[in-house]
Amino acid sequence: MHNDLPTPVSTHLTIGGSNGAAHGATTQAQTSPLISPYGGSLVNLLVPPEAHHEVKSYASQLPSIQLSERAVCDLELLATGAFSPLDRFMGQEDYQRVVHDMRLTSGYLFPIPVTLPVEPGPALRLDRDIALRDARSNLLAVMTMGIHLRRDKLGIGQVR
């Protein structure tokens, strides 16, 4: 099955490669009868159609990881702004604050941690781009590897 959907990519899931050129953007709320996006601006991390070929070509040269269905859903919510003000998977500080206080480090209420679970491997290195793919190996995004969080032995939601 051919994937004709826009390729989601994030500014800190880095867009378009290691040169730092971002195809995604955060759009400012404009005067509208609609309510303002949470955090004041709607995050849009989708690659514009005219850049799809360039991103797909770049991604074909990168190591890939296959995402679980849950991670694909989280990526889609990040890319389309449904998790605004998040513009990437959470780093350690946001993760810890959300787990303990249900707030981002910026102070915004955010009740669930949004992280990308990956298994360590030789191709996965900090500050290196990787391609994110679904179960059928369709390209979903290009991101730059950030910090690796180790889950607490007690885990989230476990009774102490």
C-alpha cells in the first residue's frame, strides 16, 4: 500500500536532516472565533508537499527504527499539534516533571508522558538523524536522536 499522507517531522525530532533546516513550524494563533491552542500556538510539524521527495530521499540513507502502533499514534499527535505545546518527544526534565507533577517544565498542565521507546543499537547515536517507520516500513518521520531515558525500576503507575 502506497503512503500518500504528508510525512510528519518535528523541529526537534529534526526536520530535513542534520543541517538543521526545519520544514515544520509553529504557527501563531490568529484572530478567530475558535479558542486558542493550548500553550498559545499550534505546533505543525508536517513536511510541506514540495519537500516530500527531498525528505524521503534523505531518509533512505539513514538507519531506521520501526515504531509500535502506540508510538505511531503519539507521533501523529505531535506532528499535527494535538499535543501542543509539545514539539518533540519529551526529554528527561519534562518526563520527570510530568510523572511527578503532571506539568511540563514550562508550567503547562500535561498529564501523560510522551516518549519514544527504542531499543539501544549501534546505529542509534545521540545527535544523529534516524528514520521512523511504521509496521509496513512506510516512512513517517526523520528525527534527531536525543537523550535516552532509563525507566525507573518502580515504573509509572506501580503501587509502592
